[in-house]
Amino acid sequence: MLLNQPLPEDLGGLLRKEGIDPNLAWLCVQTDINLSGLYEPIYLLVLPERLTTVGQPGSNGQGVLRIDLKRADIKEFRTRQGVGGGFIDALVDGVYVEVLAYSNARADLFHKVAGKLKDWAENKEVSVTAEDDKNPRKCPVCGLTLEFPGDVCRRCVNRGAVFVRVLKLMRPYAGKAIIMMCLVLASIGISLIPQHLVRLLIDKVLAPEQAHNPALDPEQAKRWLLGLVGALFGTHLLGAVIGMFTGRLGSFVGTQVSYDMRSRVLNHLTRLEVAYYDRYNVGQLMARVAGDTEQMRGFVHQLTSGFLAQLIQLVVVGAMLFSLNWRLGFFTLLPAPLVFLAAMFFWKRIYPRFYRVWDANSKLHGTLNTILSGIRVVKAFGQERKEQDRFGVSSAYIRDSSRGVEYTVSAFNPAIGIIFQLGGLIVWYVGGQWVLQDKLLPGDYSGPRFTLGMLMQVLGYLWMFYGPLGSLTQLTSWLTQFLTATQRTFEILDTPVQIVEAKDAKRLPAPRGAIAFENVAFGYNRHEPILKNVSFEVRPGEHLGIVGKSGSGKTTLTNILARFYEVDEGRVLLDGADVREINLADLRRCVGIVLQEPFLFRGTIYANITYGRRDATPEEVMAAAKAANAHDFIMHHPLGYDTYIGERGAGLSGGERQRVSIARALLYDPPVLVLDEATSNVDTESEQLIQQALARVTAGRTTIAIAHRLSTLKNSDRIVVMDDGRIVEMGTHEELMVLGGLYHRLVKIQTELSREPSVDALVVEGKK
Amino acid sequence: MTDRGTPEAVIGPDPTKVRFLTPHMCRIHLGSHGALHVTVANERIYGGVYAAYAFPVAYPDKYIALIHSVGRGRDIEIGIIHDLNEFPPADADLVREALARRYFVHTITKLTSIGWKYGFIAVEAETDKGPVDFLMRWQYDRAVDYGQDGKVLIDVDENRYLIPDLRQLPPGELADLQRYIYW
């Protein structure tokens, strides 16, 4: 077991000499670094009444015992984050003593150890079980640290299986895909015909004597010429038609598979819990949905005109070359390794330099954007010269990185051209000799029968052979990129939905809005609880205010209530039912949230207000907007409710956005309304309007309001005061003021601050 | 003089002002169980102190904060050492040791190999703490700038590997690195 590892024999012996029996330890775990920040195996042993850390004696003159503490002397334990690692500290005699250090590779393990030590210090029953070995952040097969619990291990993922899954995605379009592949084969077959026709043209019509063919009479020659040119035209035409159909089919299948994948990924993303979005930034996910799914289209393209087609062409043309003349076939292959090596060199060494150019371009755009967007600040501080210099550095970075690439490419391209020509030159020389000898010394010539037409045919195939050879060197690079991108997409699809609806979930047809938190503990990171044993009740229709310092757990309470996150311990009840047992749609229907930063979508104001209730009538929408004090400003827009607003409500002021979001919540008409700092980001005049609106919206509705401005909560039925994840005070405003605790202190601070003249207040007064 | 009461009882210096610690006003020493202590003249002894850089890149030997934990996640800054070299060597060494403990960073001395493996960048390197091999995600935030010309690589476990100055790498190693870490 990870938390009960065997102590090395020699250390055990040394420890016994110190009077400590290691067999009594109920916890023995090895850390990787010592308290000097150097790699050294150090063992933490916890016995019933003492704790020791043990290391090999000798280093820095230290003995076997590094730390030795009695339980009775320890008041508490904590973990402390360093840079690249962390510490377990013990509070001894009023001083935090460093017990051990660990690198970040073992952070999860030692967070678990710290949890055990806390219980041990408090004399609680504690033990080590096999369950403790489970670490959802580590791959159970290879031990690689995963990005988040339940993530797919990239090391262990079966890449072949990824390929199979991609092919399975094409199953609905199997018929079209088979036709497409048949057309690809036909296209390759047809591409071989023109070379054969050219050979006939030369050997039969244009220079029959060099092939020892009877000369045609002029009329016959004209007919042959016309026929062969016509056949050439027909072949090219057929090739073009097949190419067109292949392209259309490829495009259809590719775009359709990409479309299917995008839809599946987005459907899954919308089902994943909010915690998933804490782990990934939106930019990353956008790249996955937009970019990685597009790789599917690239895959189909590779089948039709990319690597698969080229591979087939390489084999077929190679076979043709050898069947025409194996010796020339061999000469054709001579420069092939060079072509291959040169292409490998290009993709491995030169191509990555393009990344630097892209990076340089994006940095230049970033710099330019900053300078031009902030031009007022630049001018105000007289920093034009400095910004010009800064831009100069970015610009020089592009110049230098572009030169680096272009100088190399300009040398590389002629070099690779020479290699390609080399094969042609060998074939010209050897094949040309055979043609000459056969022509000039037909009686003495004992070499292969070789005509000018055959030579031209071989040269034609040669270029068809080298082309795919160069491209195929990118196959591994493309394959890695494709499999990685596809795997990233599958990772999303494979991410289990953590917050799922219970079987036989309870319906809430007529919710009353009674809420109860029972001994709730929760942390976004399990090792750092945000809520600690929180219990309280809210009656239907009651107004509950929540106050506390930033980070005290106020918003977390509401996140738990809406079941955006699952509690670690305890339970949350809505109308007497555990929220985990309630139908999710009913639960979300019960709880409406107005956030500090209202989120509006691109679209009309009407569409935003009806976001939660698409069936609302215009009368209901206007009534909601009126109640939210939004109607008047909406009507000032020329297009009224049909006014289009941009992303995140661009085009509206902060206060206007908030009032639209209140109208949205009002139309949704939830029995429980959560107001999370709903007025903290708006000016005083807007706040007044919003407060009036909220007074109407919250009447008779269970309301939980979080606010920093305590004056807005003064009229709440009850106020909960939170500190460090715990409820420290609860009561009415008057009761809490009499209590003289944290709430009283916060009110006092705000009263003193509000004596300062406010610009907002002056503006409002000026308007009166 | 050490406060043996509850940690919450501690009252620190004025939190609105930066206080520079000088050798004349304070002494740095070890207390029980090897905990770092700082005695500030006419004030008190602070136990269980740790050190943190204010400018780890620009001034690695200057502007070092000494911080005292008062419990329940609260820390107070005792003051800032303007220049560690002004302190007696024994005191300065204790601070340097405390910094070495807090900043567990491998300094790369030789980049043995770098490649693409399992969808990660796989790195093998020699460091001041011995040879290492690690996997890192190919993302901008996993190789961050360190001063003008340095980089800090962050592996899947959040361990840190410092290349103080890319220009000091041999050309071959730099080219290998920039094939992947091109930003």
C-alpha cells in the first residue's frame, strides 16, 4: 500500500537503535526530496504517539532521524505549497515546523497523508486502507499524472483503436466511401494510360523506324495520330471527370464526418458538469471543437488524394516501371533513398522553423494591438519612443525568423530538384544508350530491346513515382498530428459525465422553494475544502442574505444548490428531497441565478429574455422587462426588442445587461432565485433601478442574495455570515448588529467608507 | 520572547508599508525542530518563517521577503531583505537554504534529447539535481518565459525545469528545443 510502504531493512535497524520500533508505524510513506530541496528518499513514519522522518545517515552529517515529534506536542498539520513542490508543516509550540517536503509529482499523495495526520493529531480514529492507494489523478496502468481525475491516459491509449473509431464514424457513409475508393483506384489506373499512348505515338507514328516498326503511309499516320491524340484527350477527360466525382464524394463524406463529430463533441460538452470547465480554458475547448474535429475532413482528403492514394500510386507505378524494364526500374530507385532522406530532413529540421514564423507573426499582431488599443495611455505617459522600440523588436523577430526559413528553403529546393533530376538523368543516359545502340547497331546489339517510346514512357512514370515518394515522408508527421488531434477529440467524448441524473429521479411538479444544507463539505480541489460542515435552512419565500469576505465560500453555496458541483460530504435538500435525487431539468427549473457578470448571447434582446422560456408571449416578455426596469431603455433602441446585441451583450451598458438578465430570470419564474452580487458592477443610478426591479422580482419567492454592499441585504429575513468556509453568524440585521461580531465589523467598515464622497453619488445628485 | 500563544495573536508590522530588514535590526536563526526564526529588535521573535523572492529573475539575491505563518491560511510579511549579501554569511545561508526548499526547480545543464511521444513533448536532460526525463504538454503555458532569454518548462506533474538562458545552450540543443518550444 502506498501509505504503508515497507521501510528498508537498514533504516529499520538504525531506527530500532534509536528506540523506535518501525513495526508499530500505522503509516509509512516515502517522499522524494529532503528539506534541503534535494532528491533523497525520506520516510515518514507515524506511530500511535509519535511521528518521525527517517533518512540515510551521513548526508550533511545528519543522523537517521530527521524530525521526531510527539503527538501531544502537535496542535495541527497543514500542507503548504512551494514552487515545484510543497511541505507538510506541524504546528508545535505555536511555531509551524516543516515536517517533510515533496515534489509536485507526489503532491496528491501527501495531501492525502496530511488529511490522515490531521485526524491523528485530533485523536480521531484513523487507518490506512487499500482505498487510499486509489488516485484518480494517476493512470492506473502506467502511473502517468492525468490532467484531471477520470482523464484518458495519452500514453496508454490504444492508437490503433483510435483509427478504428475514426473508420467507424464513416460507417453511415460506407456506400459512398466504397465508391470513392473505387474511383481513386480507377483514377490511378487511368493516370497510367497517357504514358502508354505517348509510347505508341512515338514508336508507331512519329519515329517507327527506330523501333523497327514498318513506316505508315501518310494517310494511315494521320489517322493514327488523330486517334492517339483523341485517346489522350479522352483519357485526360475521363481522369478529370473521375477526379471531380472523387473530390465531390470526398468533400461530402469529409465534411459530413466533421459535422457529425462537431455535433457529438458539442452535445457532450453541454452535458459535462461545470467543474470540467474549471479544468479547461474555453480557448482550448474551442480549438478542439473547431480545429481538431476538422482533422476528420483531412483524414478523408488523405484517403482520396493524400497518403493512401499516393501509396497506391507508388506501388502501381513502381510495378509498371519494373515490368517495362527491371534494369531501368532499378536505376529509377537509385536516387529514391536520397529523395526520402532529403524530404525527411525537410520535415524534421526545416518545417518546424515555420512555427517560429507563425509565432513571430502572432506576437507582432499582439504587440501592435496593444500599442494601438492603448494609444491614449501611450501618449498620456509619453512612451511613444519605447513602444516604437518594442514594436521594432517584434518586427525584427519576424524578419530574422523569416530569413532563417527562407534562406534554408531557397537552398533546399534547388538541392532536392537536383536529386529528382538525377534519377531522370540516369534513365536518360542508360535508356538513351540502349535506344542508340539498338538503332545504330541493330545486328551487333545484344542489350534489351528498347525504343524511344519506351524511354519516354519510363520517364513519364518516373515523375509519377518520385512525387508520392517525397510526400510520403510526411506520413508519420501527419499521422501523429492526426491521431493526436483525434485522440483529443475522443478524450472529450470519453470524459464521463460526473453529474448524472439518478435512476427514478424525483419530479418536482410544484416546487415550494424550501432549502436545507446539512453538514455540507465541498472543495473544488478535494484537498482544500471551501465549505466546511455548513448547515442551514431557508423557508419557502424567505429572503436570505449571505455575506463574507472574498473566498469565504458564498458563491460556492449557490453552485452546490444548483448542482453545478457535487458535494463531498453532507447533502442539500430542496423541498425535502436530496438534489442528487431530483430530476435535473426540474432542479434547474427551480433555481434561477442572476450573476454579477450577466452573460448575454449574440442575438436579439427578445431572444435573450426568452432564453429560458422560448414559448413566452411578447406580452409576458414586456411584462418581465417592465418589472426589471429594462423596458424603457429597450424601447429607446430603434429596433426595440428586436435590437441585435453582440457577444456577451456588447452594445449594452453593464446596468442594461444586468436588467435584461433580471428580466430573463423573471420570465423563467423560478421558485428559488439566487442573486450573486447582482448590483456590484453597476453605477449608483443603475443600482437603484436594479434594486427596484429585484424588489418586485423577489417578492414571495425564496431568495438567496450574495452582496458585498451590506446595505442591499439589510431587509433580508435572515443574514448568514461566512468566514473561511464556515457559517460564523446567522440572524437578522438587528440581531447581528447586537451580536457585535464579524457582521458588525463589516457594517462598520462599510459605513465609514460610505462617508467618502462618491463620484457616482455626485453624478446622480447633479442630474436631479 | 517568542509568542507561545495562539498564532492568531500575532501582530505584525504595518501591512500598508514595505519594511526593509537590515542586519542591524534583525537576526536570522534556527529554532526548535530546525524551523527558521527571525528575531526583530524591539519587536519579537517570529518562528516558522519561510522566504520568498520578490524578483526571482531580475534580482535573485535581493528583495527577499521573510514571511511568518499565523495559521488558518494567513501569513504576514515580516519584512524584505534588500540585499542578502549585507547579512552575516550564516544568516544569509539560512535564508538561501529556505529559498532552496521553497523553490524546487531543476536547472537544466544539458538537453540530452527532446521528442514527441504519446502526444506529449518528451525531454531527457541533465540538471543540477541529476538526470531527469519528463513529459510535458505541448502548450504555451507549459513553457513560460524566464526573464529575457530563459524558459521554465513545466511537466505533467507541475515540476519545473529551468533553462536560465537559451543563448547559452549549444546550437544543436537550442535547435532541438526550438523545434518544439518555438515561442
